[in-house]
Amino acid sequence: MVSPLQGASPRSGPRQSAGGPGGAVLRRLRCLVEHGRHGLRVHRSVVGNAVRVTAASCVAFYLCRYTLGLTVMSVYATFTVVSLGVLARIPGSGRQRATTVLTAIPAGLVLITLGTLLAVQTWAAVVGMLVIGFVVAYAGTTGPRIAGAAPGMQLLYILPCFPPYAPENLGQRLSGFLLGAILLALAQRFLVPEPDTPPFLRLLADAADAATRLADHHGGPLPVQALARAHRTGDALRPSRVPPADLPASPTLAHKAMAHATEAVRTLLDRLETLHASAGPGSSYHAETVVLLQGISDAARETSKALRRGKRLRPGEGPSAAVLQSELAPVRAHRAVDTLERLSGDDRLVYLRRRSLVVQAADCAVVLALATRLMLGDRSVERSPAGHTFSYAQARAHELWWQRLTTHLTPRSVIFQNACRFALGLAAARAVAGLLDLQHGFWVLLATLTLTRTTSLETWSAVRQALLGTLVGAVLAGGLLALVHDRDTVYAVVLPVVMLVAFIAGPLRGLAWAQGGFTLVVATLFAQVSPVTWQLAPVRLVDVLVGSLIGLACGLVAWPRGAGREVRRSMAGLCAAIADAIGYTTARLIDRSGDPDSLAINRALVLAQESLAQYHCELRDERVGQPDWPSVLVAGADARRGERLLPGRPGRIAPQEVGTWLRRAADRAAAEYRSLAGHLHADSDVPREDVRPLDIRALLAVAPSVPRDCPDREARALSAALLLDSVIWLDALTADLDRIRKEM
């Protein structure tokens, strides 16, 4: 179903020109080439990381063990490199990874100190593991870099929290950690470093340039090249396309402004694409539409220049959207109403659609300019005349961080669930290892840490692979220990080779290879630290088995269905939040009443996005069809955009007949979303019948005209302009709901 105000999608326009068999062959070849390039990049990244970790860990171990003769320091230096270089998944270029490792040093010193001191009693170590396990895992809410480093940081507490209780060795432990972290940072930066990625500000600037080119088009033939560039630059800003280390995902002021600007420029490009593609070739625009397009072009061009310079701005500097804001001012609304009065029939519907698209694009251009000034240091930005709020501009850093941390502090958050699951599993593993006095008990916790997954099915799959790999690795390690015995020189020569092979084979060939290779690494390493026999290999196997069973038990007890159930709950919550947003936004539009909760829909969107991201990472039965959950996120974003923008517009919906029509339409849309939320929450089938579209013709029948000699012409013009955008907003939500139901 196409809604009466919906034009043709830009994705059905010029970008499908390469049709036919020839186009299909070319697309297939491009996909194959891109797949091959991706495979080469993955192999290069894995090999490069293996080389860096092997070099840094071997230098650290040989220096401490054979030059300084400090065995404790050698173990901690080596395990620091392995934990932060292999167990952790720190994203980014070589420079970014090195920065993350160096930034983690203070936290690592604290974790090692706490682990050393709490090893005095088993119960103290268990309580410490419970608290630290949760805090470190939950810290991943603050950004991809911290989330990637979290598994490695867990090991920095796990290793020292086991007997012997030796606070006198704290100096060696901390020194080993510092040495390992510094060597790893140097290796990440200078030894086969990961290539730098385009700065995020450049991606924003490219998108602003594309918006400038689209806004410079004022009718005539379709701007095919400009549309293609807009699609390409907008797609480059998708979270799935941006490298995790470059995503503006932290709760800092600059990152919040970047995220705000990203949402604005992507929406700007989408509205301009839809405007031009739906207009068709040879069409022309009305004068007020051309004026707005010119203002959008100027604002986007200035924004691009500021982003490319990247210099810090003082208040009042940078891109200005004053001209564009003046065109959106209430005194200009009468021109659109005049044009609407001269049209009739279907021409009015077409004009309403174009007017709404260009006004939304202009609003986004204003937001883009103001958010750019904010991210470049102008904190005077707080509110634009169009009603866009930048309340976080005046917030203090600790307030932004606290808001982010508390957002996920709910059992409905998959991040909270994962943190609880890992904390309980690690605490249980520490208690079992301490009570049973297991040799090398930290291997139990290491197995629990690396094998626990978010669903019981995925955990069982990981455990099977890990046990198979560990068994093979234990057999090979036992043979190596029995053959070489106590000849340290042989182990020293073999260690780099074993490490390199293990750290390459694991990521490329799977978990079984990773566990088997790590078993060989552990045996080769510990054989140089203290006298060992072939019996070390079966001890390793037993510890991995115990840790696997604990991880499997936690997977069965704590949210065994993972995000599969939670994604339906969070989407149901988002649909309910959409319904609430429709209700109080409409109430504020009609009679300026209502009790808005600006954080409710934003919180629901965040939880739904996190649940969906976790859901996509889990093993599932591919034979079972999956709903089109991203469509629900699109509806949430549309509802949030209307809740933020429409009540701040000047004017008031009048007369009473129009307000009654709008309230009735909004109530029907809200009821449909609440019904959908109920079906999702109850885990029942969603009806797939079509959603009834808005009766725009009935609205035009009751909407009054605005005569030129009307004494309150300006107020009525403002009411007409506000009604126009409100109808477009409701119509978009209705179309979203229709698409969601058809895809469920």
C-alpha cells in the first residue's frame, strides 16, 4: 500500500537504471570482488594482530624471565599482552588501539591491586569477582572501545585473585602489567598497524556536500549523479558501515553532537532524495520551495567547510542557519498557504507532500548547522527557533555519563543481562575453583569468560567446540612436555611459533582451533616459569571442562533465550512508547496540553536497538522466519522526530472541526500501535491486514481557506502550516505501521 501522501521512493528511481541481465551480471561481479576484498582485509587484520601480540608478548616474557630473572613479572607482562591483544576485541586503527590500551592502564592497575588484596580469602575474591565482573562488563555501555576491551580487563582481576596470597609480589605484578601494556601499545602503533580510517567529520562533510548538490537542483531533469552521491554518502554514515571505533557512541558532548548531526544529515539527504525522485523529470517547484532549497544549500555548504577545517569555534562562529531559519519563521508561512489556496484537487495533495518534505529538510539543515557548531566547541547552542533542543549542550560531563549508565540499568536491557550473566558465572567459577582447590584455577574462570554466550544454545555449541579443541591441544601439549621435559631453550624457541600459529588459526578457523592453540601456548609458557610435567595438559582439560559447565549452567539459568525473547519485549515497549508519543504530541498540537516524557521514547529506542544488535549476534535457526524489526525502529525514529519538532512550531490547530479530525486520526494510529505492542508482548501472531490510511480528502473538506482580507490571516496561516506538517507526520507513522504488519 502507498499512502496518499507518499511519493515514489528514491530507491526506485535512477539507482535502478542498471537493470536487465547485463546489470545483474555486473552487480554479481561487484559483489564477488567486494567479498574477496573483505576476505583479504580480514586475513590481513588477523595475521597482523597475531604478529603484534606474538612480538610484544615474547619480548616482554624473554626480558623479564631471562634478562631480569623475574618470573612473576614475566607472567603478568605476557598475560597482559594476550588479554588486551587477543581476548579483548579493541576496534580501530593502530593509533586508536594503542590509545585505548594506554587509556586502560589506570583501570588495569586498580584491578590487579584489588585482585592481589582480595585473594586473602575465597569469599573475598568471590565477592570481588561478582562486583568487578558486573562493573567491567556493564562499562561497555559507554562506547565500543571500552566494550571491546572489557573481556581482557576481566582477566586483569582474575589472574591475581587466586592463591597464593602474595601482596609482596604486587610490585612485580604491576610492573609486568605496565611493561606488557606499553609494549602492546607500541606494537599496535608501529608493527603492521591497522590502517587509518576516514575521520568521522570527513564523512559528515561529504554528506553535507551531497546535500548541497541536491539542494542546488530546483527542477528539470533528475540529478542522477547527485542522487547517487547522496545515497552513497548517506549510506556511509550508517552505524553498520562506520568502523566501531569511529562511531559517535560515547556519552561525551562532542559525540552526542556528532550523533545529532548524523541523524540530521541522513534525514536531510533522505528528504531531498524523496523530493526530487518523486517530482519526476521536467517538473518545476514553486517559488517558496526554491527559496528554502537555496537556504538549505547555503547552510549545508558552510557546514561542510567548517567540518573539513575541524577547528575549534568560538560562540557565534561557524556555519550560520540564520537565513534558513528566517524562511521557516511564522511570517513566511502565509506564502505556502497562498499557494495552497490557488490549487485544487490532487494538485493540493502533491503540493502538501512537497511542502512537507522541503520544510523537514530545512529543519534538518538547521539542526546540522547548529550541531556542527556545538561539536566544534560552541556551547552557546541550546535551542533553535524551529524548536530543536540542544539541552545537553549545557550539561556537565558527569551528568552525561550518569544518564548513559542509568539508561541500561534495567532487567529489560540486554547489556544489563549480559553483565549479570558474566558476573554470576565468573563468581561461581571462582567459588568452585577456591572450594575445590583446583590447580591453575584461573583457567576455570578463563573458560567461563570465553565460552559463556547469551543463549543456552550458543553456549552449548561453544562448549562442544572448546572441549574438542582443548582435548586435541592437551594431547599435543602432553606429548611436547614429555618429549622436551625441562629444556627451557627448546620452549623458548618454540614459543613464538606456537603463539603465531595459535593466534592466526583461532580467529580464522574457529573456537576449537583457538582453544587447542591456546592450550599449547599455556603449556609452552608455564614450562619456562616452573617445573612441569605432561600432567599439566590433563589439568588444563579438567579446568576447561569445569569452566564450560559453569558457563553452560549460567546460560541455562540466566535469560537462556538470550535476546530472542527480549527483542520482542523491547519492540513491544517501543510500540507502546510510539503510541504515547502520538497521544501527547497531538494533545500539545491541538490545545497545548499533555504530559510529555521526552526521555521515554528515546529510552525505548535505545533498548530496542541494543536488543536487536545482540539478537543479530546470536545463533538462530535460520529456517524460522524473522520479523522485519528495523521497520519498528524506523517508526520509533519518526515518532521521536515529530515529538521533538512539532510542538515547538508556532501556531495552533484550528478550528475545532480540524482538531477533532486530527485527534480522531491520532487516536486510531495510537490504538493500532498499542494493539501491535500487545501482540508482541504476548508473543502472539500479528494480524497482517492492511492499515487504513488517513482520509486526507476528508480533512481538506473541513479545513477552512484563508482569504487575503482575513483579519487574523497570519494566525490562520500558521495553523494551516502546522496542520500540514502534523498530517504528514501521522501519515508517515501510518505507513510505517502498515509496513511493519506486512513484514511480521
